Amino acid sequence: MEALPDPVADALQTWLAVHDEFAPGAVEALYVVGSVALSDWTSHSDVDVVAVVADPSEPELAGMLRVAHTAFRGRSDGFVDGPFVGWGDLVVPPMAVHRPWVLDGEFHLDGESFEINPVTWYTLATYGVTLRGTPPAGIGLHVDEVERKLWVRENLDTYWRGVGERLVAAIAADERTDGFDGAVLEWTVLGVARMLYTYETGDVTSKTGAGEWAARRGPDFGPLLAASIEQRREPGTVTKSLLEEAGEFVEQVLAIVTR
């Protein structure tokens, strides 16, 4: 905990305490991934984790985890997001299995957890921070570069393509020229840059790292990427022209990975 930013350490200590209280013995391992593990956490970032429990398909356990989650939300202002998986889930290719998971502070119980994917497994294996349990190197995590790149390609061609199309349509219909939420710029541009980085290198990097890398790869988009990184550091508003360029950036990345 000492190596983590204070707000992150506080949130995770509370998270572990309430889960040990309301689901005693359930959390056998807890790993930090995401921006914290990649040294890119900001005060407006969530804390992404992968929690391991003995049997994540057990209905009674899911009920206890839901109670623990509610207690955590009452005791902490931070969001701790991620799936609850079994040890067996980590040694096979990630798949849409029925598991408890949390996103943006909301508890879910279904097979739609986005974080159960090859990029998360690779991040855990390569950069994960162990707060409880066996270190990632001793788990036998399933990581495969081909699977990882194929997943990224599909994610770009489906999810991010839709994001780009909706962004372009929304901006075209808005008569303003300024005052747009900069979080949209940061999330879209740096999210897509991260996907391209993994597609081309096989590795995983932070949003800031991906933005800096993408600016070197495509200097024409350098100002857009710099503005996106700045919005990550200091959230504010952006212009319509920047968001229009973000739409063009998404189209360019899609052309690269689907050609």
C-alpha cells in the first residue's frame, strides 16, 4: 500500500476491510491493474482491480459481494472497479462468463464484464500490483499476443467505430463552437490511441503513454493528442474543432487496423 497514491491506498484498504467483513474469506487475491499499475492514475481516475474468489459462480457468494459493495460505497468516495473471477478463469482465454463485476460504482452479475479480456490478463501478468495472494508470475496466467491483437482489432472495429460515429453525429448537430466537455476528448482519443499501441506493439501502456507514442507515430495529430493529454491532467472544456479532429483520428486508426 505504501507505494500507492494515498487516495488509492485508502480506497483499497477500505475495500478489503468491508469485503473481509461482509464476505469473510471470500477474496483470496486482489490485484491492481489499469492506470494505477501503469503509473498514470489521476485524482479523477477509477481504481481498476481483478479480485479472485474461490467460486465466483456461487449465488450465495454473489449476494455477499453485493452487500460488501454497498457497504464500501457508503464508506468511500472512490470507485474500485473490476471483475470477481476464479483461479481457473485466469489460466484460460478470457471469455464472457457469468461473474460479479463492478463498473463506475455499480455492481453487476452477468457475462458482460468488459474487463475480462486478453488486454486485462496481459496487464495483470506484466504490470499487476499484488495486494493479496499469489503474485501474477505464479498464477500461470493465459496470455497470448495473437489473441490480444485480434481482440483489440475487433474492439476497435465494433465498439470504438460506434463511438466515433456517434461523436461525429453529435458534434455536427451542435451549433456551439466551444465549451464542450474535455473528458469526451480525452476518453475517445487516448482510448483509441491505447488500442492502436497494443495492436502494433503487442504491449500495453497508459493513456498518457499511448498519447505520447501516437504523437510520435502520427505527428499531424500531435496537437490533438497533446490537448487530450492535457485534459487528462487538468479537466476542462474544449472546442468543437478539436472534437471534429477526434472523429478524424478515430477514422484514421480504424483504417490502419482494418485495412
